[in-house]
Amino acid sequence: MPTLNGGGLSSSGLHKDNSGSGGRLAVVFVVLSLVMFTMSARETNGGFFTTVRAVYSTVTTPVRYVGVIVTAPFQGLGNVFANLTASQKSLSELKAENEKLKARNAELEEAEKTSERLEELLSLQSTYKLKSKAARIISGSTDSWSDTVTIDKGSSSGLAVGMPVTDSRGAIGQIVSCGATSSTVRLVTDENSSVSAMVQSSRAQGILSGSADGTLHLKLISTDSTVKVGDTVVTSGLGGVFPKGLPLGTVMSVNKSAGALYYEIAVKPFSTTENFEEVLVITSLTQDQRATSDDIAAADAQESKAVKGGSDSSTSDSSSSGTSESDASGKDSSSTESDASEKSSDD
């Protein structure tokens, strides 16, 4: 029983009453639920509980519909975030795979280009029947006043000073120093380089020299020879260093000065330092690759003709000068004699 405490109920009594009331209400709710469930199960269509359920459904259906409408965007948003997370993961995986494919493609492309260059070297070797060793360019000139490259082969591979070097496009230079595992090659474009060469079409022979600007100059080609822009210049084989017929370059310009014995010919090299990678070092020449006695005789005849042409030109100039002086003297003498005769007759 609750007790009075200063005119009111004590807190402990009130707490007990509340607890008891809550328990009784729970019991009543359970009993009512069971009774209603039993009656609903036994009821046929059209009864009281059926009507209540219909009313309840009518009232709650719009509420549920509104709830679905309200919550649907948020469910969709959740799906968007889930899909976005999955897409980002897939995108990252695709990017990584793409980078791998790019790297692989670059490797395959480089391998293909290397294979093509090596095939071209083998083709050159086969075409000219060269006895040679393959080497790779490992560095360029170490100074600004020479045009050289270094290759990764030396005396331990059977190389020696003086051996000519070519790439797939043609002759590029000659070994000037040789170590055990590397060699220095002086390029044909170097100022100190000289290679016996000839114009392929006319067989006119001369010397191909390098220059500071990288242009080649074909010298000692007689002005009596036929040379035109676009002609191919090849090694002549004279001197026994380069095999005969290796491509060197293309004629860029042909100039002839008045009274000159030789053309001034500029040649563009087929090979430049930008495209040097793999090369062949020619270790020896066969007899067929050397200049023949006819080639040597033709070169000597060309030189003699040029020298003779110079001598004849000098003699002709001197003779023409003497004739003019004689003609002038004769003309003056005749005139003098005629004038003297006429003067004597008048007297």
C-alpha cells in the first residue's frame, strides 16, 4: 500500500502502482490480440474483421505508396554510389591494363624495328658478299671538332684499325682506334675523312671528303665527265679499303667555275648519326670487291686527261695572246708601209 509522506504518496508506492498498471495493460493487449486473431480466423467473408482490414488497407496503402515514392530515390542513389564505386575500381583496373598493353606494344614495336634493321644489314651483307662482324653504336663524338662514333666491338672480336664500317644504307666510316672491347670509327662526314668514290652512272672517279657542316664534297671529278643532281655516289674500291660499290650519298649540286678543271660537287650522305644503331665492320675484301686494273687505268686516264686539259688550256690562252699581238703588229706594219708608198708616189 502507498503511504503518506507529508500529505502525499511516497515515491516507492507510486513506482509500484505504475509497474503494476503497465503489466496489466500488457496482459490485456495480449489477450485482446489472441481473441481478435481467433475471431478473424473463424470469420467468413463480409464480417466485422474483414471490414476492419479493408478499412485499414484503404488507409495505409497510400501511406505505403508515398513511402515507396519517397524512399525510391534514396535506394537509387545508393545503387548509384555502389555502381560508381564498382566503376571506379573497374576503371582503375582498365587503366592499369592499358598501361601494361602500351608498354608491351612499345616493346614489340622496338623489337620489330630492330628486326627490320638487322634484316636490312643481313641483306646488305648478302648483296655485297661482305666478310664482316656486327656491332652496335654505343656513343657519339666526345668532342665538337671531330665526327666519330664508338662501337661495342674491338680487337678481342678480330677488329683492327683501318677496317671500313657500314650500316644498312651504305658506308659510314673507318676504324681509327681500336681497344679490346670497343673501337672508334671516323665517319665519312668528318673533315679528315677521304674515301675513293665514283659517280655510279658515269663511273667518273674522285675523292669524297667530309666537312664541318656534315656535307660531303666529291673532288677531282673532271669537267669532261657527266654528273647531274640526283646521281648516286658509291665507293670505287681504289686504295683497297672499302669494297667497290657501297652507297655513299646523292649528288646535291654540281657547279663548274670558268676555266676550272674539276667540278664542285656537294653530296648528301645516305646515313647520318641520327639513324646509326647497328653496323657491320668489314674485316676483309675479296678480289672481286677490290678495284680492277681497268678501274685503276680509268682513274689514271681521267687524271691525265684533266691535267692535259689544263696544260692545253694554258697553251691555248698563251697562243691566242701571241696571235693577237702578231696580228696587231702585222696590221700596223702594213699600214705603215702603205702610207709610205703613197707618200713617195705623190712626191
